[in-house]
Amino acid sequence: MYWTTPDGSESLESLGLRLALIYLEKEGITPIPAAETNPALKLNRSIFPIFEPYDGSYINADAGGYQILLNYRGASRSFRTYSMQDLKSLPSNALKDKIVLIGPTAESLKDFFYTPYSDNSLTSPEKTYGVEIQANLTSQILSAALNDRPQIQVWTDPPKMVYGIPLVDWREHLWIFGWACVGSTIAWFIRSPRLGILAISLSEGALLGLTYYAFLQGWWIPLVPPAVAISMAAVTLTGYVASQERTDRKVMMNLFGRYVSPKVAETIWGDRDQLLANGHIKGRKMAVTVIFTDIKDFSTISEKTDPEDLMEWLNEYMSAMTQVTVEHGAVIDKFIGDAIMALFGVPLARETQAQINQDAESAIRCAIDMGKALEKLNERWRIAGKPMIQMRVGIATGTAVTGSLGGHQRMDFTAIGDTVNIAARLESYDKSIDGGVCRILISQTTQKCTNGLFSSKFIGAVQLKGREQSTDVYQILSLLYPGTGSATTN
């Protein structure tokens, strides 16, 4: 609004300020300092903040003299304008008690400027003439002094300089950080790309609406930095989440990918947040049904067979048994030589007794179908002149601790506990008990869970190796109701 000469001897007022002061003097309003410590100009109740180099969106702007942020009335031609020709026909009192500014509007004089109201046209953006700029300044000063029209305010106080770098006002930091949190929240809770983009667009729209409303109230608060913060935070966190998901997927696939059905794998991946902790499957106590299988007299067969032929023959057997196991929804825990250990009811905990019963039933059906698959293998091996075999199966239902064991280089999902031991001992118990091509022994708990669906024979209360208490052992003879599943009589 004015400029002080370098020697401090004179202050040069702008035209707009000079006109406003002349008008206000007749109203009894004269300029005074805002306060002893604040040199800002005060007219009536309105204080005109001195423009600083970092106000609003400015960066190291030239703040020489006493400048203020100009609050335009609008686009060009916002004030009533008359040409010199129009003056001939104006009524005599048309300009009475009004401030009149006279200035050129000829294009050749180049006295025009771009303002916030200039459009975005690249060919002919709207320009405001210099006389109109002065009119806007005069109008702003008068309306502030007479009608308490608010000045454009900013959050930034004069910035503190640290090693030549300005420190932005804490309110701007908080404003930008808050919107960054909005973007982060969207990325964290909305994993759908389409919904995520929609949520970010809505938040950007809300930001625009808030800043526009604040501007109408006289506040110029940051728009672009928080808008960028929303997008950058969302992109950054999305990248982090994607990276974590890749890591989690790698862990899950290493543990389960080869030994479960696609349906089970999808279920496991959908509930990964419940399962994973620091790159490991959390150890949990849960109800499971464990199945152990082994080939009868495998040692004898391996002694009489060429190693290469033995490996090919064993892989053919394992492939068939793995397919049956996976089809029945089990998770293959491990291969131990010619033995297979598989788990039903993992890795997602069963919550009802009906689900536990279903796992026990599925395990027995799996064993019966293993026997059926082995019969087909034996027929093929008989024709090819390869060894024909029988297998033993042990099944136990109960509680076990499940989770991943190992280190970063190698890790396996497994179950440990008494139930696992019982299933292993049932498989190897009394090898003289005949069961045809596939002998199936189950624990009393598994027998109770099947609700009489299978024909069975009570072997007795036996002392399994490594256990102090006796265990009631049953042998599965057949599926009583063949129409209820794919399994058949042994």
C-alpha cells in the first residue's frame, strides 16, 4: 500500500490507499498502528496484515514496502465503467459522493495484468487493467474500514529461518499431515482399486470444498500440498501393503501352495491376517484330525529295486496319494520317506463340533479313497511288472498346536501334540492286523465324531508306544452308505 524511501525520509502511498484515506478522513477515520509491537495499519476496527514472503502459496516473494493480499471484487469490469464518450450523456449527479478513477484501457498501452480471475485459456486469458487494480484496492480498504469486510488471512506467521531454510507454520504442517492420514486410511482399509480411487476422489473433493468455503470466509489455506499428500500417502501405503501382501503370499505359498486345493488356498489367503505374524504362521491350539499313511514292507521292496526305478515308482504312488488327500481338503504336513502326514481342520480353527465331525469324516473318506486309488495303481503295476503294495493308515482326532516351524531359509507348517503321536502310532500298530489293500485304524475320538457313518470293528483298548494311557482303537471296514460319498468298501 505504500513504499518507504531507502533513507526512511518519506513514505509513498499507492493511489488506491491515498484515495481511500481521503474518503475515510471525511468519515472521521484516520490510520493508526495496530499496536505498539505491530506496525500494521489499522483503520477503524480493521487491521491490514503486512504481506510476508511466505504467506499463502508464495515462496520467498518480494515483500518490500507495505503490501497486503488483494481481495478482488471479481473479474474485470466488476466496477461500473464509463468511456470518455459516455461522460457527455451522464446525469449531473451520477458521480456525486463517489470515488472516480480515470485510467487507460487501450491495448497498445500494455497497462493490464493477470489476476486470480483470469481464465485458463491459453490463447486469450482475461486481463484486468491497471486502473481496475487500483479500484479493487480502494474498494477493499473502504469496505474493511466501513463495513468490517474481512481481510485475506493466512496461517503462516513470519517464518523462522534455520540455516537459511524457512520453517512452515505448525498449523500448515498439521493440516497437511491430517490429509495425509486420510489418504493412508483409505489405502489401508479399502483394498479394492476402484473403491480406493473413488474414496480418494471424494476426499480430494471434500478438501477442495473446505478450502473454498474457508476462502469465502477470508482464509487462504493450503490446497495443493494436502491434495498431493492424500495421493502420495495413498500410493505409498498401497505400495507398502502390496509389498507386505507379496511377502505374505510368498510365505503362504511356501507353506501351503503345493499341498492344498485351490479352494483351501483361497480360504487361507482370505484369512491371512488371522494367521500371519512376523512372517510366520501363529502357533495356535485347535481341534484337528491327523492322518498318517505308510507303505507296508517298503524296506523289503527298496532292497530289491533299482534306486532309479524305486524313486520313479515311489513318486507315482506319492502323486496319486497327494491328489486324493488334497481333493478331500487336507493340508499335507510332510513326506517322511514313504509316509505321508496330512491335517484336516487347519489352518483355520474349527468353531463348532459339526465342523470337527466333518473333518473326521473327511479323513476317513480320504483314507478309503486312497485305498481305491492304490488298487488302480496295483493293477497298472501288475501289468508293468512293478511291485504291488498294501498301505496302512492311522487317524486321530483331538487338540494339537499348529503353526510354522523353522527359520527364514526354510519353514514348514506342522502340528505337534498328543493327537499327532496317536495317529502315527495307530498307523504302525500291530502290523499283523489285516485290512486288505488299505488298513485303516482310528482313535475312539474319531469314531465318535463319525456318528456311525462307517462300518468299524473294535480292536481293543491298547497301549500305544510312548503313551501311558490306553487308547480305544477301531478299524474301519467300509462306508455304510456308499451313496453319501465317493468311498467304497475296502
